[in-house]
Amino acid sequence: MKQLLAVILISLSPAALAQTAPPAQQAPARQTDAEERLHNDFAWLGRYQEANAKVTGPVEVVFMGDSITQGWFDMMPNFFTPGRQGRGISGQTTPQMLLRFRQDVIDLHPRVVQIMAGTNDIAGNTGPMTAEQTRANLMSMAELARAHGIRVILASIPPADHFPWRPGIAPAAKIAALNDWMKDYAARTGAVYADYWSALHDGQAFKAAWSSDGVHPNKAGYAVMAPVAEAAIRSALAKPAPKAMRQ
């Protein structure tokens, strides 16, 4: 029996052996690319450089964010009418967004920026982060925007009671606390708070009909978010533009 098993193993080609390898040894190419990018372009500045160079005409709003913002642009492109630019990158944390904020927001000279971030900080996508660190990065982005005459919308983190890619994390309380802080900070600084959390919450978590995984909106979820965004944009544009610093 042992001899027969040995013959079978020897006869397997390298390709066959690869197919029988554990899933951990079959990392998708995109996962490998993402890992390399963290070392070579941490903020992924290259993601929107070409798109930024092609922007013409006035920009009304830039949507800065993570996969929830990227998915909005990918799944509901009609929402991004001329003058609205989507600058979301899946998986990103606030330190990554802060590094690309000048290139992907300030240099486009928008009237308004919506900042939606925090989900991946809580998940620890680029390493452990405290709530204080997340708040500091959000404040820095808001301060940069105001210093360049850009009105600010702080978008609440959508509800989630789990992260599929980070089992064991219970994010609901952390999300609620960060949203409470954002609402208060917006009121203190003249920014607008866009409450997507309340619109998408079913009393316990993300309403199942509006999400594919309990974290990311589907098309129905984005349809619910759109009126919240429209109201926030109108409210922001009704405010006087912050006084820009001298260049």
C-alpha cells in the first residue's frame, strides 16, 4: 500500500500538486499585488494619477473614501454626474487617504469634499489603530480641505456588526462611537455630517436587503444613500467657502 501511494505521488505533475495545495498556498494574484503595493506605493498614489490629469472643468464634489466609495462609483456611475469625482480605493485606511488627499482632492480644486473613512481602520487593514489615531487623520484631512477653501462633508461609517475579512472583530460599538465623534466634530467646525448609518441601519445591523455582505452596500443600498448625499451636498454648498490660506 505504501509503495502504491508513493507511485501515485511521484506521478502527480507540479500543476496537479499545486491544485491540491492548501488554500493558504494559493494566494490570488491580486492579494500578492496588494501586498507589494503596500511596500512600493503605500497610499496607492498611482491609482488616480491618470484620471486626475484628465479632469477638466469645475469640480463640484470629490468623494474620498474606501471600498464603499469605490463601489458607489463602480455600481452607480450615473450618480457621478459631471463635476462629481469618485476617489475611493478598496481596503484603504485613513493614513493612506491622508497621504493622497492633496493629489486626489486638493489639486482637483473641488467646492466640496466628502470624506468617508474608518471602516478599515477598525478592521486594522494596515495594522492596529486606535480611535484617537483615526480621529486625528480625519481632522487632518478636514483641516487641509478648509485651508484650501473646500467645504467638508464628514460621512458616517455605514453599519456593520462583523467584517467578513476580519473574523472575530465586533465593530458595531466602535463604529457608533466614531460616528458620534464625527457628528460632534462637524457641528463644531462648520462641516456637514452625512448620516448614512441611520439610513442603512435596521435596528441591529446593516439592513440585509441593502448589502451583499453586511458591510458594503449593493445597488439598493446606494439608492438609499443617494438622497442623503444630495442633501449633504446642498447643505455644504449653502455654506460660505472656508477662507483659503495664502499660497
